[in-house]
Amino acid sequence: MKELENFVKKLRNSGIRPTKQRLKICEVLFSSDKTFHFTVNDLAKIIEEELREKISLATVYNTVHAFKKKGYLKEISIPGDKSYFDTNTNHHHHFFDSNAKELIDIDFNQIELKNTPKAPRGKSIKGIDVIINVENDSQ
Amino acid sequence: MKELENFVKKLRNSGIRPTKQRLKICEVLFSSDKTFHFTVNDLAKIIEEELREKISLATVYNTVHAFKKKGYLKEISIPGDKSYFDTNTNHHHHFFDSNAKELIDIDFNQIELKNTPKAPRGKSIKGIDVIINVENDSQ
DNA sequence: CTTCAACTTTAGAATCATTATAAAATATTC
DNA sequence: GAATATTTTATAATGATTCTAAAGTTGAAG
């Protein structure tokens, strides 16, 4: 398979050196069509425990941030919880299930925002995040 | 003035004992009509430095969380930044200015959300947060 | 008003996420 | 392949938040 080749290309095109560690992270994050939500710790665990590859937590942080900056990942922050990253970088929104502590994607088209206000003078809009908090029905 | 009385009542009605520290925090947060955004640290500093009252950071945390649980404060979490609290508990939204690291309220009516999706089975919607990220124009 | 149980505050320790550091390893360029 | 720039790494440092357990305060009941 030439998947690895593609990752090498992808990184090189972004001016990121394709190191072993970065390629391993690409493999975990971008091999499948499925998008997913994870914390830095989750990702480090997958690599260390499932793939049994040694990787420094600092490297995982560095890489995740580099990928975020290049637009390969989105960060979602939850009040009273930690930061999650999302491999789905299309414009879309989220449910946050506060019982399961879990994000669920909502397609961009499923919510229509009308009359979004103008940015304050001298500023411009960079992105809009909608988080719908949900919890278990109380019976 | 009977402001203090009112705070005592407010707390008692919520089943929160009106202690000196909690009343002091009420005074800082709810005396003015103006709403504002702050971190736990900001609040502790105001009390210690401006009011020159000694208060433990742990108490500020406890109180802020108690007030949040009772609905007197809202928490807003920013990707790659920390948690902010908001004395405006009306349903409303925010700009986040990533240069100034500052939240700006957006009136609820200024954004119309159409077709908000149903919560997943067995869950119900508890709240919706819209954060519009803005940054300085690049010239 | 005194007493007592329940609750709260406090300082400091503990934890957790994240960032900084600087030496060793690796990648790129020539 | 040697020189330079970048990256990885383990570890320390930081910062936010929570925990702990002892000391202090509050409210209810007599």
C-alpha cells in the first residue's frame, strides 16, 4: 500500500518533516474514513498500548498542535472538561453528552445560523462553533 | 443599603449558607447591573487586591462552582485556553477574541438557530453555546 | 444563649494537563 | 557522507484545579 507515501507527501506539502512519529500519528488518525474525537492522552495510549510503539507524550502534543495549525485537526473545548481534538475538519458542530463525556458530530447543514452578527470593528470571523449540551433524560 | 440582605436571601433560597466569603463574592459579582467575564483567578485577585480581604483560592473555586450549579454563573470554555465564567446567565452567545483573549457577549436574539437537531435517543438538550472566534484583521 | 452536629474555610499537598528545556537522535542539504 | 537545521525525548516546570484533614463557623434545638 502507498498510504505511507501519501502521508509523507501530505506532511512535506505542509512543510512538516515526515518523521517516524508523525507518520505513526497520521496512520492512527487518518487511515480510516471515519472521523473521531480524542484527547492527547487517548492518542498517546493508542500508540503505546495498541501499536506498542514508544512515543513521548511531548511529541504527541507537538504533533497534534502542528496538525491543528495546518488545519488537519480541530480542537473542541468543553466547559468543566478538557480539550478534545476532532479529525473531522469540515465545518460542523457538536453534541456534547455530559453523562458519557462524549462528542457527537452534527452535520454543518443540520443547523442554520441566521443573522450571525458582524465581528467587532477591526476583527474578522475565523470560525463558528456550536455545542449542544445534552444529558440523559431524567425519568 | 439592603443589598447584603438580598444576597443573604438569595443564597438561603438556594440552600447555600450565606458565609462571609460567599457574600463577598456575591458583592463582587452581582452588585452591578453590568455582567462580566472572569476566571477563578481574576475573582480571587479582585477580592485579595482590590478589597484587601483574605480568601482562599479553594473557597473561590468552591463558591464559583456552587453558583454555577445554582445557575448564577455560566461557564465558557475556550479551545487552547482556560475556563471563563460569565455573570450573564441569560441565554446568549459569545465572540471570542483570540488576540485579546477576551469574551464579548452576543445577545441571544442576534443569532437565529434554525433546525437545531433533536438530541440523540434518550437524551435531552440542556443548552446551546455558540462561540464565534474572531481575530484582528490582517492588513 | 449554649451546645452540638453539619457545613465551610483554609493552607498545603496532590493531581492532571500542558509547556519548557536541553541533550541526544534524526532529517535535509550540499 | 559531513554540516546544519529540526525533532524527539525524558524530565522538570508550570498552571489550573481538586483533595485533604484540621480548625473555624453556622443553624437548629433545647
